[in-house]
Amino acid sequence: MLDATGATRPQYAQSDHPAIPQAKTGVLLANLGTPDNYDYWSMRRYLNEFLSDRRVIDYPAWKWQPLLQLIILSKRPFTSGEAYKSIWNEEKGESPLMTITRDQTEKMRDRLHKQYGDEVIVDFCMRYGNPSTKSKVRAMVEAGCRRILFFPLYPHYAGATSATANDQFFRALMEEPWQPAARVVEPYFDNPLYIDALAKSVEKAYAEAENRPEKLIVSYHGMPQRYLLQGDPYHCQCQKNTRLLKERLGWDDTEITTTFQSVFGREEWLKPYTVEEVARLARDDGKKRIAVIAPAFSADCIETLEEINEEIRESFEEAGGEEFTYIPCLNDDDAHIEALAQVVGENLKGWIEPV
């Protein structure tokens, strides 16, 4: 018997057997996360969840938690809140990351429905904050998803990004009485369509610039140097990403350089640091015009809109630089969505075929 939601009771089941939804395949996009607002308590809840993640800060809890709870979370929500306030989407009452991730999901949903029909459900979740990974996995299972493709929207693998997103996904699956089959998308930093979309965004920005930038800074989110020494492949994938972008653009080494941003704490992180390198280029090399792009981020967020376009810009200009061009993330650009859709299609093979 078919109920109002399209669920049916198995043919030979007893009359009290619950109806089972028609089997579907879920595609769950995942991004880092965002506070619900920029007030103190919203920021504190978000930062507490984020900075308590052992994938992000791996210091022993006995050492880290007192410092976090008593000092960092007493002060940082104020400064972080001000940073979020400067970029907040007041019209929609949310951060730009939330707005952009939703737009990406809607475009991906339209794109995949044209390819696979109604058998695919597309949604998004956040590792920290809302909508939570757990809530979206639960919703997909309730909607009948017997298979879920989990897609962390990080082009490069890192323990503090891809791995913790995957951890949370599998924790959510642990709570499901009837677990769906699951696949996780691997890093896509070397996908030709992705590299082409990045290159086109650079070409567009350079074509629109009044004066051609003298240097392209390819700025990636940083991580402690010891993570590289422990075997995390992030640094190597970033370097390859820059090389592939350079080759696609047809440039030489003098026109492009790799840097790392968002340093936190006192230990040594991957170098060179973006904020220092842009100042050095202006002060020591006499560069007056630079452009900055951030391929590690699939959507513009606090690290790009506030850190790059405000703090790093200021560092360059204070050192004597004159023209600073920030090249936005690929966001919901059609070329980006096409690249992500291709990655999804490759990972859905054997599960579902195009209609």
C-alpha cells in the first residue's frame, strides 16, 4: 500500500509493518560551518565546537581545554564577532558562507536532477554549527536514501578539514538503525575542470584590472608544519594545485607564488605566510600590483572576505603596495558547479545511471 509520502509496505509484510520510502540516492555536500549570528554567545558556541575538535587542535585536553574555556572563549568571540559583522549578509541574516553554500546546493540539485531525475536527493550540511551533519543524514535516511555520497567541499585533503567532516558523517551513520551504503569523495584539486574554472577566474580578473597585476599570490589556509611531517598530504596537494594552475595559464614561475594564511598559536606553520609575503613583495621587491586567489576555499568566507580582502590587503598597502586585486572563490559560478557535478558523477557510477 502506498502512503501519502510515496512510502510502501513490503508486499508480503504484516499489516502493522511500517511503510518504507522508495529507495533513493543522497548527495550530501559539506562545508566547514558558520555561527548562527555574530553576537557573543552565538560566536562562543561556534568557536567552542570548532576549537574543541581534536582534528583542529590536537593538544591534550587537560592542557588545551582550560586555556580555551577560561581565556580564549572569553575574548575571541568579541573579535571574531566583529570580523563576521563586517561581512555579514544582513538581508538574509546569515554569513556569506551559508548563502553561497545554499546557492551552490541549489545549482547542484538542478544539475543532478537533469542528469538523474528524482532518484537523487541533494542537500548540504556544516561540520560545525547548523545545519548539522547529523540532522541532514537523518533527513536523507527518512526520505529513503539507501545510499549517500558525502562530498566535503575541500579541494585538498587535510586532517582539519576533510577528515573531520568525514568523522562527523560516520558518527551520524553510527546512530542510524538501518545504515545506508556510503561513499566519500576524495580530493579534487587536480580535476581538469576545476583547474580550468580557477584559471578562467584569474583570466577574468586580470582582463578587468586597470593594470595587470605583477604577481599572483595563491594563498591556501595554513596548518602547523608538524602536520606535514606527520604525513598529512595537504601541503603537497597545494603545491601541485599551484603548478597545475600555472601550467593552464601558460605562465612562468616569476608570475605566481604559493603562500599560506590563517596562522594560529605560537608554533611554526607552513610558510611563507601570506600576510608577510605580500608585505615583502611590496617592501623588498618593489611590487606595486598583486592579485590574490584562495583555491583551498570552495566558497567565500571569513578567511577570504575579511582576512584576505581586509587584513592582507592592508599589509600590502602599508608596505608600499598600490593595487590589490582579490579574486573571489569559485562560489556558485557555472564552471565550478560543472566541475563539482563531474566529480559527483564519477563517484555515483555503479550506484545510479543517468536517465
